[in-house]
Amino acid sequence: MWHLTAAQPHPVQIYLRTAEPGASEVLKDTSLEQVDLEWQDDGVAVTTTRAKRIATLHASSAIVHEFRDGLYDSLPLAGFDSDAQRFWKRVFRLMRVPGGRLLLGLVARRNR
């Protein structure tokens, strides 16, 4: 079971697939206080709570996307130093000039 309250520190998106008719009426109100998702054999039971009103709907599947600050900070991702940034800025600036792509193609062929 997955539980979301209004006090979550990060925004969360829930994607429902093949929800029952009337689901849009239940979900269109943005003043949700709590959302509970319970995965079952035949789909997902989605229970919403707002102002002491509880509504339950059924969907065939649900995907929960939670945003995480610093998620990729620990990964060794490639980066560009100032020289590489300057080079690529020049290349893309040259591509915007009429005939720039042709010129870049000629320069690239000459070095092969």
C-alpha cells in the first residue's frame, strides 16, 4: 500500500490507467488531504480523502512518480569543462548561421 498526504515535502504525480467512469470527478478537486493506493490482483484501489469526505475508485494500473532532489548527484555523470563548453557553444552558434552546417561538414570531412 502507498500512502500520500498533503504534507509531502516533494510534489508527487500519480498516473492512473483505465480508471472507472466518474474518476475524473473524484480526482479533479485539488484539495486532496490524503491519497491511498492499494495494489490488488485485479488492479488498484485509489482512496482519496478531502475535508472528511472519502471516495474510492478502481483503476487497472497506477504509476507513482516521486521527485527526488539530488537523485543523480551521486552518479558519475559526464561534465564539460569551460574549454569544452566554449567549443560546443561555437559549434552550435555556427550551425545557426546560413550555410554553417555545410561549413561544419567540410571541416569534419577534412580532418578524417
